[in-house]
Amino acid sequence: MEQRNHVISIPKVNGYESSKNAIKPTAESDETITNNGFFPNIELLEVRNAMRIDGTVINERLKQAVIEAMATVNADLKAYRLNAEQAQKANLQACDDEQINGESVLVYKYKRAVYCLAVANLYERYRSYDSTKDGHDKAEELESTAGDLKRDYHFAVRDILGENRMISELI
């Protein structure tokens, strides 16, 4: 049996720079969503760049999705926060000294949970602002991506809680 080399070749696009797609700071896009003091604030520009959200998603729509995601993640982690505060921890960063690239791993996981849930919510509502056939087709593509993002949100929350990522029960 002949073995094949499974190499995917992607041609280089002349003049393309990934940095050109990053959203540049403006007064509107660089807004900070303040949190409750224990969990970190969220920068909308960081969400846009980390999750590759372009300018077609207006700032107000992104802001609402991020606020909703923060409220949900905060509720998921409320017992964790109360226990940490009882243990005299001032914020999430103080709960663990593990850091990567100068940032607390717990803060990174929190941001990941918020970013993923916010974008999943945006994707699930894609049909509501693009009702063309192309928009409908794109929404169908995004449904599976939204599911993956929700999985990643759950994983990040469970990582903060120190729980296993998989839950199973006998039926």
C-alpha cells in the first residue's frame, strides 16, 4: 500500500498582513467594562482582537454581549468568589500565583470564559442582523462554532473551579 504525504499547501497572499485586520483603538472601541472588583475588568478592544471580531459587529452589540457574558460567568463563580473573599483574597489574581506571560492563569481563564461566551451569544444571534441568504448560510456555519465556544467557556469555568472538564452520569 502506497503511503501519501498529507500536506496542505496554502498559497501566500501578496500584500496580506494579519496585523492589518486588528482593530485599532478608538474612543469607542477601547471601552472598558468594569467588573465587581474581584473579577477583572474587560477591554472591548482586547475581546475584538483576541476573538477576531471585525467592525461589522457594532460596539454596542459587542458591549451588551460582553456584559451578559460577564454576568453569567460571575454567577457561575459566585461561590468561588465568596470562599476566596472569606480567605482574605482581594481579587481573582490573588487566588493563585501561577502566571504565564505576566498574567495570572486564573485571570486568563476568566477572560477566556467571558470572551467565548460573548462571541457564542453573538454568533447565535447572527440571523437577527443579516437576513440575506448569505447571512442565513453564514449563520448555519456559525452554529457549530457557537457550540465550540460554549464548550470552551464551560472548560474555562471548570478549570477555575478546579473541576474536571467532563461530566457524566448514569442513565
